[in-house]
Amino acid sequence: MAYREPEHLTCPSCAKRAELVWIVGTGPNTDPGEGPTYVQILDASPWLEQTTNTAPAWHGTLTCPTCGATVLTRP
């Protein structure tokens, strides 16, 4: 089963705000209280996405299209 998890991000430099939507999935063998099986970005718009890894969890950097500042880095 998968669900959407919206997150509101704000650029630390120019204060641009936009929503980022994550897709969080749990597998049939996931025990209660256990973390998600995978976490991916559904829609990074308008942030510019640079991905370094996608499985099982998204790793990378999102930057602001207006000023180029880093908005989010994982891990």
C-alpha cells in the first residue's frame, strides 16, 4: 500500500514556498511500527531535483529555481 505525504518547503534564501509530495509505501510483510518499504518523490515541481539514489528511499538535493539555494538534502 502506498500513500501521499505532502511537505511544504521554503527556500532559506528567497523564501519561495511550494509543496513537495512524497509517495510512501509499505509492503505486505511490513510489521506494525516498522518504517516504510520505500519513499519516493511524486512531484518535485517547482524545485529542481538532483537524485543520487532512488531505491529504497530517495536521496538527493532539491534546489530553488529562483535563486539556486539548496532547499532539501537527503540523507
